[in-house]
Amino acid sequence: MDLTKKIIFIIIPKGYWAIFIVAILLLLLGDSYFTFGIILINIFLVLIGLKFAIFVHEIGHLIFAKMVNGIPRRIIFGNGDKVCQFNVRGVKLVLNSKLDRGLIISEFEDTRFIRCKLIFYACGGFLANFIVAFAFILLSINPEAIYFSATFALANLLLGIFSLLPSYTKIQGVKIDSDGLSILKITFLKKSTLQESLASVKLFVAEDYFESKEFEKSIVIYEDLQSKIKNSKYLNLFLSLAYMKLGYFQKSIELMCDLLPSIDEEAFKNLKFIIYNALAWEYLLVNNLEEADKFSKLTNQFIENNEFIRGTTASILIEKGQLEEGLRLITNDVDFNLPNNQSLSAAMYIGYAYAGLGDNQNAKKYMEFVDLNSNVLDLDEKFLYERIKEKCLIIV
């Protein structure tokens, strides 16, 4: 499915299309069915309106942030897997697979009157929904049978009201306060706690540097935040990964191992499998297969059928000589039209496995794919690729 179709089905999911088709059929049948068709069309429009209202809500926060000299860094639309992302005038826009909520991350460098600024910023979402709702109400003064304007007004009113209720939700496993709860907290929190909260926004700046492979810059931010955020030990995870990408494998292992005594604490509940999987990969890099296998098995106790976990597990199995078992795990993870890090890492180990099985034709096919796209590989992946080529003695 191409990107355009994916975006259409995120905004208008298949279930919504089913409602629309049934509604059209009822309208065509006419008579007593016509009224039910109209009802379904209006339900369909409300559902679409709620998706539209999410965009309105986050844009409202963006505008209000700029009005008090905030710097919007990222807007995340939805939950689930990342489908696409764009950079628009310095703001990263991320669209995920399930468009059911939104999140904006903004930075405030000038902290004067910060409490007032944050309250104003938090009000931006629901006020934008109410303004748009009022505009649609004006347009629906003389409504037809299908209340297009009224349904969009209702959707924005609903989202604006619900965002004011003190509650929290989760996006990508991170607990996010509603606008109403944010306003209450900002009003009563100590200034030192507010400052710490503002500092944590830098995590997203560091993540942007990491994604753009500027690992040294991300390390500077992570190490600075360790001195500004209480209970910041979890930052070792990100530091470890960044140092690993720079080739400091032993340091990355040490940083990650420092987290193991705290692994069963509540703060690490959602990070446990990531830590284990990272350690499995890091021990693979230093060729300690016993430790790599141990942490790989621990990872698989928590999560299965994830491409990152699957890739690490398969790589370790192939290094241990369990070639066919490793191949079965990652054979479908290579997309020759999409030479990204995951696809290339899988390809290098598939080539290694085929070489071990005596199938040099397939081995060369996968190794050449990696070689042609080796500029995409990070330093840790390049290190493994060179080691693999030496082992399987294939000239690419």
C-alpha cells in the first residue's frame, strides 16, 4: 500500500468506509430506509470530524506556543507505528497508524512568567476546537438533511470538552496529561518541578539528533539532562545506544548494565525488553555470544514478533551456527526496494547464513545488496558487516 492510501485509511479507517457504504445503500433503497441512511451519514461525518478536530487541537497548541515565544519542536498525530514524518519550518510532524489523539512538544527558552505561558499554551488546543466549532455552527444555520457543518461543530465541541476533563492518556507508552489536568498541575506545581519538566523537553531534541545520526550532539544533551532531571538513570539507555553508534561498544555495555539493578522498578516496566534487546546486540558486537544469547532469551520472554527483536535474535542464532532457525526468523524482513538499517542488517545475516549453508548464489545476492547500500549503515552495523565478510569469505 503506497503512502497516500495509508494516510487516507488512517484518517478514514475501513470501519468508517463500511458505515458510509451502508448509508449510501440505504439512501438508494429510499422510503423508510432513507432516514436511517441519513443518520448513518451524519455518524460518518462526526467520526471524520473527530479526526479533523485532532489536527485543529494540536495546531491550536502550536499557535498559542508561538504567541508566547515558545518553540514547537514536534507534533505527533496518533498512536501505534510511525507511518510518515515531515519537517515543516523546523517542526517535525509525525503521523502514526492510529489517529486517536495528538501530542505537541514545545520548548520555552525564556522562562520569565513561565507558569502563565504554560497555562496559555495548554489552553490553545481546546480554544481552537471551540473557535472552529463556533464557525461551523454559524455555517449550519440553515442545515440540510445531512448536517455537514453541524457534525463538524459537534466533533470539535466534544474534543474540546473532553480535553478539559482532568485525565491522562498514553502515546507511544508515555503518559500524557489532558489539557485540563495540565492546567491544574501547572497552577499548583513548584517552580523547580516546572523547570525540570521544561528540561525534559530536550529529550525530543536529543531524539531528533539521534534520528539524524548526529550522535555526539545527542550525547551532549543526555549528559546535561542527567544533572537537571531527578531519577534520570533511565537516560543511560539512550546514552548507551548513542555511544554504541559511535563505536564505543564496551562503554555502551557498561552504561546499559548499570540499569540492570533497577530493571524491576516501575520506572523501567516499559523499557525492560528494550534494555535486554540492546544488551543482546551490544554483546553480539563484542562477540560475547553467551551473554548475547542470554539477553536475547530474556527479551523474547516479554515481546515476540517485533522486527527489531526478531533481527537481534536471528543474528545471534546465525552467529551460533543455528543457520536455518535464524533464516526462518528474518527471511521476510528484507525489502530490496527499501534499504534501511533494519532491512540491511537482516540482509547481511541472511547472506552469512546462506554462505554457511553452501548457497553462495543467494549469499552473494544479499551481500551485494548490503554492499551497494553500505552508506546507510551505522558504525556498529558496518563493524558487523566487515566481520561477516571475513567469516564467510565472500568477495562482494
